[in-house]
Amino acid sequence: MHQSQNPKPISETPGTTGIQRSERPKDVGVLLAATELFAGREQHSIENKKIFVELARNLLPSTSLGDRRRISNLLSVHPDIPASLQAQLATDTDELTAYAALRYSSGLSVDLLLKTAKLGSDTLRKAVANRSELDDSIISMLCKHGGASVVQIILDRDDLVLNDKQQATLSRRNDILSTIGLQLDGQSALNPDGLMGQYLHLPAPLKSKAIATAEMTHLIKQAQVPGSKRQARLNTDRLQLQDALTKAALQKDILGFADLLSLGLGLSKNLCDLLLHADQADGLTIALKSLGMNAENTAKIMIRFFGETMQLSAIRSFLRLHRNLSAGAADVLVGQWILNLGASEGLKTDQQAKLASQFQDSIRQPSSPTQANTSSDQRRIKGQMNGT
């Protein structure tokens, strides 16, 4: 017979939390021995199953960690284990005990698996992702909450095909795109809108694809609506905004520049702050193109903000991007940023969608009051634009 370990209190056992074993019968290897006998036969009478389940229900919380893991391995692949005991093992606080049950037990409820996919660790999510059969709702939950290693398991399975909604979910997750975006793209699992919307978090090869997608989207819109070619609105407000942005850059007024960028594009301040980081200089280039900034002032802005830390060749590459990118494609990208990464704090959901549509349809007016974060912010920024 197996010689059991001396069980430690749960608080002293690494990797476990929460099960209270005081006032419980103390197991000294009895449950493991009973499990080995039970697992040795494929089928049991109703009475035998009832006795074993009652024994397990009482002794499992006080069973040593090593024994619980062995018990889970034995029972999770057994064809005649009641669902209640499978669920008890699958919700054990020790992840290795729960893993076997979550991976192999066939009688677990969809609700339990959904809860694990939503709230469990990635270790437990991997167990769920590796199950032989997965309900579509569980796959969706794993796509929404699972880490890159979990999503990779789903992608590697030949028997699973992600639907449009699941692809869109993954395409909105910058943590996933930044790590396994290329694999997603290689399996055609990226949503085009999400690809453009998450541009700032993409690896370099996917950024080129996002730009190409934006150009194609702009051309399709032009073909669908004849005469909709983008007209540069060089009105007084836009010229003032461009002048104010250039002035703020020359003064290295980072806060003021970000505020003006937020006003002009309708993007959140946090996102506009991100655009001023050196590793997001291409995003800033796209934003300036969308605002109608000419090449000369774009060069001034890029040199002022990044000239001290960036090679001249890199700055030239951004100026080439500015030259080659169409204004319509820049508008499409910014419109998707609004939908996927966040609009100005003052915008409601319907206003956010409307503003994004305006960018994509190339009829945006930069001075629209719906794009201001608050009225006080707008007055302050207008003052900057007017030089007061």
C-alpha cells in the first residue's frame, strides 16, 4: 500500500490557499488507497459509487497535497466518476490537482468551465483550452481573458476555427497582438478593423499591413461613394490648430502639444501622451497627416521631439511615411483608434462612434465642440491656439 506523506497545514503548503481542514477527519492515506482500488475497475455499482463519493467528499479536504494530485490524475480519466466529485477536484485550490480534472474530466459543467476561463489563472485556462471538446462560449471566454500562451493553444488546434466575433475580440487585445500577432495574422485570425485600431501595439510587419489595409479601406469608400474624395479643410480653426501644434513643439511644451492633439483628433489625452513617445513616432506621424500638417512643419515637430534621441535616418523614415501615406488612410486609422483605443473623455459611446465615422468618411471638422474633453479644457486650449 502507498505510504502517504505527512500532510502539512494548507497555509504551509506552497501553491495552495483557502481550504480549511480543521474539524475534518484526518486522512492518513486512506483516500488514495481507496481511489487506487476504485480506479482499477472501469464500472461500479450505484451503491459502490455512492460510498466512494461520500468518502472522497469527507476526506479530500484533509488529504495531503501529493495524494490529492495523484487522486486527481487517477480519477480524471476514469469513465465512471460522478460529476460532483469531478467538480470538487476541478475547483481544488492546488492548481496541479485542478489541472488534471479540468483537462480530462468529461462531466464538468459549461458554467464551471466558463468561470475558470474567466477568473482562473492561465495555468488552469490552458487545461480548459486543451480539452478534447470545447463549447463555443468557452472558446470566446478564453479569447477574451486568456493570456498569449492560452490563445496559442487554441490557434494550434486543427479542430477549432475562430468565428468572426472571436477574431474581433483577439484583434482588440493589444497584449495579444504585441506577442503573437504574427501568428494570428498567419492563420487569418485578425479582424481588419481591429488590426488598424491596435496599430500602436503591433509588431513592425503588422504595422505595414495595417497601413495597407487603411489605404484599401479608403479606396473602397471612395469607390462606394463617388465624389467623396477628401477635401482639405484649411479653414481658420484648422490653420490655428496647426500653428499652435508647431509652436508647442518648438517650445517643447509636451503637455500643451498633447492637449492640442487631443482636441484636434478627439483621442484621449493618455493616448496622445503615448504618441509623443519615441517608439510611437510613426503613430504621431499618422496623426499629423490626419490633421493636414504639411511636410515642413511635420519635420520640425519630429526633429524637436525626437532629434536628441533618434537617428536622423529614423526621422527620415517617418517623413517618408508622411509623404507616402494618403490623408484618407490616415483618417481611417485615426477613426479606428477612436473606436479601439479610446476617445476624448467627454465623448459618449454614440458620439465616439459618430466621430470615428466622420474620420473614416473624411468629413471631420477639427473645431467641433464634441471633440473637446471639457468646456474648460476647450477654452484653455483655444487660448493656446490664439496665442493668449
